[in-house]
Amino acid sequence: MKVTAKANANIALTKYWGKKDAALKTPWNSSTSVTLEGLETTTTVEFDKQYKKDVFVLDGKEYAEDTDEYKEVKEQLDIIRGKAKSKLFAKVVSKNDFPTAAGFASSASGLAALTFAASKAAGLEFSVEELSKISRMGSGSASRSLIEGFAIWHKGSRADGDDSFAEQIAPISHWLDFRILGCVTSKKAKKVKSRAGMAQSVKTSPIFETWYTTAEKDAQQMVKLIKEKNFEALGQLAQKNCILMHACAMTTTPPIIYWTDGTMQVIHRVFELQDEGMKAYFTIDGGPQVKVICLEKDVPKLKEELSKLDLVQEIIDCKPGKGPRVVKEHLF
Ligand code: PMV
């Protein structure tokens, strides 16, 4: 069977950076996010006898078997084949409508779309909770892209990792004027992938314990602020949490510094706008792009101001988005 699914990226409002169990892919702390409409991956999966090996094409490029991208897809297909008790190989064709692997959480939307489409193509019907756990194995943040609107990925406490999945905090309708402005400062793929970077931080950052204990409290507080729609406190907490995560990355050996001149330019402009009374806050994942958290009423002014910055190449305006869904139009 051939199935095509779409899934959206998400931006962590409070982040995860570090796996506690490398095999189960469970995190040291819980994290929260908003799924983003407008940053989308579309993936078609077909399991069939005609394929003599798995084939993976992303944005028109076929990946060889020795690439990380191919291995990631194959690992995810292996999990699904295991659950379906199938030995069939698959062809996977995928496209992103935003820069791949440069801190726009393409791994989140990519792994969520792949897990969703591949399970259905293998004839399996999973609950959202189950799909979130399977997505987690491919990319931690993908576990949250299974959820519409606002999500928390519970770190869980069970030894088998079975309670580490994402759950909805609130749907899109809860906060219709919530916006994220994705400021693209570079379209180059990042040098250090999150998976490798965070593993190094766990081992070497002297502030790792401070990071994850603070981040756990931040995640629980974020749930409360989302439910209360306390925008100012939410923005401040997201910003503070982002800075601590990057401090942890920066204090890793060797250092992981995702921020570029463009990143700093946006950060400083956001600080100036805050001083002028604007309610806008920044957050940054594993890459140079800056996501500005704001409300719809401030979008025109913020776009005007941020687009004046010479290192900002593009601004992507995102609303809270849906979870994965099946679509009829296939990519092959
Ligand atoms: O989804 P992963 O395992 O590649 O890790 C992503 C980590 C961050 O995006 C930096 C933070 C987060 O919580 O999304």
C-alpha cells in the first residue's frame, strides 16, 4: 500500500537537550512545544516486493546507504517492519517546504510524517500515544509533532520508556492569535546534528545537571502558562530556557555554538523592541534561525522591523498547526 502524510514542525517552548537512555531515546527532562502550520514535510511511503532495498529521496536527492539520513530512515522503517512482522523494503519520498537541517526542526516534521505514513502503509493503526513513542525513537522532537497545537513530551519514569510520549496541552482553538515568526538567517545545513551534539553535552558540559533540572521545572511551569494564556510570562520563560539550553551546548567540549552573526542580530533587535514595550520573545533550536514568539496584532510591526535587518533572509509567519494527516496526492 502507498500512503502519503503531512506533518508539521514544532518549536520547543521549553527544550530537551540530552538523552538519559541512548537505546530507548528517553530524555533527561520533559519539554513543551507548539506545532507550526507552514513548516511542513510531505512523505510518501510504499512497501512493496519490487524494492530490493529501502530507497530514500528527500527534496529531489536520493541518499546513499552510507549517509546518516538514509540510516535514520531505515532505522525507523525497521521499527515499523518489526511491529508489522514484515520483511518488505520501502520507497520513501519526502519534501520539506522549509530549509532542511538548519534548526527548523525538519527532523521533527520529517520523522513524524515518516512514522505516520509508514505505519499506515504497513497496515498498522496506532494511537497517537503509540505513534509519538515510535517517532521519539527517530528524533526526540518528532514525538511532539504528533500533536495539534501545544504539547508536552513527558520524560517518563518507567524503565522501559513506555511513559515517555507527547500529549496535548491545548488545541489550536485555545490560542488562535499565537504566532511564531521564523527568521531565516542561514540556509546552510548545521554542522553539528542535535543527536551527536546533545550526547556530547551530557558527557562534558559542567552545567548539564543545572540545565536538565531547571528545564524540567520550566516544562511544568510552561504547561500552566499555556493553559492560563499568560503570554508575557510564557515568552520570558521560553527565552530564558532557550538561553540556558544554548549555554549548555556552548559549554560542551568541543563547544557547540549554533548562533551566528545573523542570530545575534535578531536577538539584539528583539531586546531593543522589548525595551520599547513590544511583547516579543526569541527562541532558538539547534541552528542559526531565530523564532520570535508574538501575538497576531504585533506581526506587521515585527515583520517590518525584523526584515530591515541585513542578515535576515526571510521571515516565515507560523500559526499553531495540526498534527499529522493523510493526504491523497502522492509524491511518486
Ligand atoms: O529532535 P532531536 O532529537 O534532533 O533534538 C532536537 C533538540 C532541540 O530542537 C534543540 C530542542 C527541542 O526540544 O526541540
